[in-house]
Amino acid sequence: LSYFECNFPSFALQNIMENIRQLIKTNVPTSIMVPIIQGILSLPPTISRYLIADFTTPKKSQMNWIKMVEKPTWKGAWIGPNMAECQDDGQLFQRIRNADMIIYKAHGGAFRVGHCTMYMDVFQNWIHLLKENHNINALVLSVDYSLAPEHMYPVPVLECVAAYEYLINTLNIPGSKIILSGDSAGGALCLETLIRVYAPNILKDLGATRSNYNAEIPAGLLLVSPLVSANTSSWLWQFKEDIVTPILAARVLKEYLNLPDATNTDELHLLKLAQIRSDFDRFAPKNVMVYVGEREVMRDDILTLAHTVKQDKKFNVHIRKENYEHDWYFIRELVKPQDKHILTSSDEEFAAFAASSLIEAAENIEKSSSNSVTSTVEIAKALLVGKHPNHLIPEVDNAEIESEAVAVPPITA
């Protein structure tokens, strides 16, 4: 690269590298791509990060979609058409408030590699499909959480919690407008974020109730090959073509969770997520979509959790299985050219899922609001007629309540 850097302008070098990346992504057979990714992910984190970051750098044409943000407790990127043109917080906040949907994203990468703009092609597909097929204006908030081993558990999840709380508390975005998405490690981060925000006592007691009713639970959740258990003994290691290898698993346990050297495993809440067996509505959205690979080592753990949630009739759980490896939906180089239609249909399926989840959440809010008004009217009726047995309470219409309310004299000092 030093030759290119010395002999080409920066924009020319950028174009050359972009073409090389695209050539690799579209022409390297999946049979070769899998061992390449296996090797990269198994390298020491500094080297692995550099290679992943270079391979997943956004295209020049995508830069105008990205608005990087950095707050005291978290950082990330707002992603949407022309987001980079927001000159100040006022313009940025206006774009956010005008959006019909916010997709909160936690990327994968085994907690040790990856960045918030590594899936730009997918993000653009989502936003285009939601607008064109469902007339929904969506933005993506992708969290750029700190990576292990420099930042071990629970630092990354606390940053994800801070980003989510910024959405619902600082920006006052209602949960009914939010869809969460996490792949691989990002799936674990999304699940624990929801627990920490809505029912944090679960981390100490699996039977604990929801404690935060000040914020609505989000409209939907997309989990792609999520890490739901750190018990690697249950993983299907016979799938040797998967990009998750024993070497990578050992690195994650050591670099992120400090296992087996951790002195207090009770504080490693990731180990408990798979033990939750009921009452997922304490923290999880009603609508959940799960994408899983038939040839990934974590397949059975993922499907067990998905089917457990699905058994609760309060939930709508959509499971899509494809005969590919871990995180096939986001790492699109794993999918053979003749099967690329799977990715197209998966994008469309997610957009439809997100749109229907948004509509259902809005309808539930409206229904809840209507019930609240009805309840208020009933209370007012009872107050007007006094405390009598129910069968003696006369019929009072809303007009009477309004006229009585007007007749009440103001309180004076």
C-alpha cells in the first residue's frame, strides 16, 4: 500500500481499495471465504480489527449517510439519507424526531472486532425497503461500543444501555417507534440491554419482575445468530466450516469474560441469559424475528431460546433458518452467488416485520389510551353519583360529566 499512497491522490487510492474490496467480496468462492474469515477472527485483536475494519469500510457513496456522534458514555453513528449534512444538533434532532422508526443496532464481532458502520449495505437496504414498500421513514442508530480485551464485560453492555437510554430518555423516542437488531455478540448485547433497562433485577434473580414502567418496551427485535449462552460445551463443534471456531470461542471467554480466571462468575450475567425460561414480556418486545444458520455451532442454543419464547402465546416469534454458517445474513460473503436471492427476501422479510411491528405497537398505544380515557370517565361517573351499590348507580353520559366539571367553582386562597 505504501506504493499506492506515494503515487496516487487519496481519492484515487480510496477508489482503488474500494474496487479491490468489491472484487474480493463478489469473486472469492465461499469455500475459500470461510477459512479466510475463520483465520482473521482467530488472530490477536489488534490485527483482526485492522483487517475487518479495512474489509468493511463504507463505500465513498455511503459516507453522506453517516453522522458520527460521541457522548460522554457512548458513541455511534446515525445512519440515513444525507445524515452527514446535519450541521448541528438542532438539525440532527429534527431528523430524528421526524423519523417514523428508529432501528437500534449492536454489531457482531465476538466483542473484540467490528465497528458501527460495517453493515452499511444492509442498513441502506432496510431504509430503502421501509420507505418504498411501507412508506416508513427510518433511521439507524448503530452503537460503536468499546471492544475487548481493552474493555471487558460489562463495559460494552453498559455503553449499549447508555445509548438506548439516550434514545428513550434524552430524545424521548417512544418504544413503539424502536426496533432493536443485534447479530452474534450484538444479539447478547441487545438482550442484556433490554433486561438492564426494563427489569434489571433479573440479573440477580431470574424470577424478578419488571421494575421500569416509565418507558415503553420496543416494538420489535431482530436477532441474527445471537450469542445466548457462554456454555461452549453445548455447541455443535462438528460444523468445522463455521466461522466460529474453538480458538475464537476461547478468545472470547478469555478476553471478554476473563474465563476461566474470573473470580466471581455470578457477576457474568451473560451466562444466565439462556436460563430464562418464562415471562419474557418483562423486557422483550412482543414481536421477535430470529435468523439462524443450519451450519452454525450455536444453532441449537439459538433455536432452544427462540422456541422457548415462541411457546409463550403472548409473543409472535418468526424463525428463519438457512443452510449457511454463523451470521450469514450480515456477513453476506458467506452466501453463494446462486443463493443471493435469500438475502433479498430476508431484507424484504425484515422490512415487513419491522413495519407490522411498528403498526401493531401504535395500535396498542391507541387502545391503551382509549381504555385509560374510558376508565377516567367511569371514575368521574362514580364521583358524581356518590358511593352507592353498583346496581343503584344511575346512567350518566359524558355531557353530564363535562357540565358538572365546568360548574365546579375555582379554588381560592
